[in-house]
Amino acid sequence: MAQLLDGKAVAKVLKEEIREEIVQWKEKGIRPKLAVILVGDDPASVVYARSKQKVSESLGMAFELFVMSGSTPEAEVLAQIEKLNQDQNVHGIMIELPLPKGIAKEKIMAAVRPDKDVDGVHPINRGYILSGEEGLFPATPQSCIELLIRSGVQIAGKHVVIVGRGETVGKPLVFLILKHNATVTICHSKTPDLGAFTRQADIVIAAVGRAKLIKKDMIKQGAIVVDAGINETPEGICGDVDFEAVKEVADLISPVPGGVGSLTTALIMRNVLKGIVLQGGKR
Ligand code: NAP
């Protein structure tokens, strides 16, 4: 029976480290601050923004939420971003997605200063993932890696099969996990016989958005399974992995909830602190 990759326990340690680093920045006269822009009233985005506020404040980080109505013209959103880009007291900027119709997501993403782009969506940060330069990278792929490393898993030399090549999780994860010297296979909706690939994996990472897609017979005995999926079902939130069945063959498995998702907000906060350094702050 598999042991849990316990996201809540890892998040607790991570938050403690972030709290300590915030204290150190404050001693140097810098008060780390995250600004979040929420355009419209998408219910999930409201919850995510409030959760970031709660975590920021609990860690001692300053936080400001800019709520703009769903009918705000794109130019006004861009002007607000530019104000925050210029504000030396703001170290991280995040735009909650999805944006209302009529606002071009790509234009908005590219308007945030790359060294304040704590969501890791600016084209320059996307490029840095490929080049290996220091930049700000998306939280969820980082969560998958942190969860493994901090649970004592050695990634180097392992065959990692990533299911999903989405812009938010799968695609950036490919290059971030390559840096840890894994051998990487990427599967997607056009992969014939998905199980033939996942059965070869030492580590399977699912980032699809299909409830319980990964079944027991798709996992090698003793493999490690990381589930980044979040799916709403009539029975509640579940991942992309058939957890109850797969835990019988895996050595380690992350639950949903309580796995990858538990780390993501903390990793956005860690990006704010990395942003301070990229903006010229001396540790
Ligand atoms: P996405 O952009 O929709 O990408 C989904 C990927 O899954 C695509 O590459 C798609 O293939 C692939 N796929 C779809 N059906 C498949 C199938 N039957 N077999 C194999 N691959 C299949 O998703 P995303 O934004 O990257 O997010 C992925 C998951 O992570 C979602 O469940 C999302 O809710 C979750 N997520 C979690 C967090 C967190 O904090 N834990 C944060 C963000 C996202 P094609 O490319 O061929 O279409």
C-alpha cells in the first residue's frame, strides 16, 4: 500500500521558510508585497484571490487586491498593470484568470514586468524555462517537483512520464523536471495506448483535468504517482488518478485534495521573494 506524498506537511515547512525570509527582508527595509488584479467576478477566481490574501497576510507579506468590473476596458487593465510595474513597493503582480471576453489574455500577460510576474506566464519567463536562466516560473509545476524532492524522492535518472502538455502545468513541467536530470516522456490526448507509456514510468505526473483517468493497470508496481489534476465531480473534488485503486500498486502517491494543490499558493509567495532578488534586492 502506497505512502502519501503529503502536500499539507510539505506546505507547512515551505511556509515557515518563507515567513523567515520575509522577516529577513523586513530587517533590510523591504516589505515584500503581492498585488493581485481580479477582473470580473468569476467565482473560482474570487476564491483563489482571497486565499492568496489569507496566506500572504498569515506569512507577514503585504497584499493588495485590485477588483475591476467585468466590463473594464482592456486599456484600463493595462494602465493598472503599468502602475504596479512602476511601484517600487510592489514585488509581485498576479492577474487572476480567466479574464472576461474582450480582454486579450496574451496582451495582459505580456504587460506584467517579467521580474514581477509571479505566475510565470510572461513570454520572457517562458523562454527562461527553456534556456535555464533564472526567472519566475509557474507555481503548479514547481509544486510537483517540490513535493517529490521534499518527500525524499531522487528525480535524477528516473523515467518521468508526464500526462498532459497544457500551458499551465504539463509543458513548463517538462523543462523544469529535465533540469533535475530526469528522462522525460510527454503524453497527451493524441497518445495512443496511454497505459503503454505510463507503465514504463518510475514517476507518473498527471496534469490533465480528467477525473480518475489514470487507472491501477496503467501504473508499474512500486512507481511514484503525482496528481496535479483538479476535477469537480458530484462526489466532490478529485484528481486525474484513480487514487483508491492506484495506491495499491504505487509506492508513493499524492492525494487530491492535500497534495500538489496544497503547495501552489506558498510557491507564488516564494516567487514574490525571488522577484525581489531579480529586481535587484540583495539577500
Ligand atoms: P489543459 O491546458 O487543459 O491541458 C490538459 C492536457 O491534458 C492537454 O495537454 C491534453 O492533451 C491532455 N489530455 C486531455 N485528455 C487526455 C487524455 N484522455 N489522455 C491524455 N491526455 C489528455 O490543463 P492545465 O491547465 O495544464 O491543467 C491540468 C490539470 O491541472 C487540470 O486538472 C487543472 O485543474 C489542474 N491544475 C491544478 C493546479 C493546482 O494548483 N493543483 C493549478 C493549475 C491547474 P492535448 O494537448 O492533446 O489537448
